[in-house]
Amino acid sequence: MTQDVSIWLVLLAALVAANLPFLNDRWLAIVPRANPKTLGMRAAELVVCYLLVGALGLALEQYAGQIYPQRWQFYATTGALFLTLAFPGFVYRYLFKRRT
């Protein structure tokens, strides 16, 4: 796998994972729930999804070669990017008016 493909794979996984908590009421889209998730539960799931995408990126970086050590600036930037990617799902869940 080339480096370009792995970068696009991580970005696509981040886009999907960032919107996943807002598009369904299952925990990590696997475990069904009896009652709807609250905003706090969705935020906790968003953190778990961020960690899973980070693990995927780390695995792909290890596959490509040596892992470069990161500092807090990297995690602040990727966290902000992950929240930005989650915005469409948030808008769909909480701001978009649906007819009932």
C-alpha cells in the first residue's frame, strides 16, 4: 500500500467515524440500545472513535516504516480536525428540521 492510499484511507475512516455517533442510536454502530443516546454518550463515543482512527493511523504508519513521535500539538490538531469532520452528523442530528 502506498503512502497516498494510506493517508486517504485514514481520512475516509475519520470522516465515517466522526459522523457515526450522530447517525444511529447503537453504541459504536454495533450494540443496540433500548433508549436513545444522549449528547454526552455521543461525545464519549466520538472520543472512542477518535482513538480507533488514531490506532488505525498508527498501524498504517508502523506498516510504512518507523513511527514518528508526536507531541501535544499533533493531538490538538487532529482532535480539532475530527470535530470538524463530525459537524455534518451533528447538524443532521440536532439542527436539521425533519418532518414527522
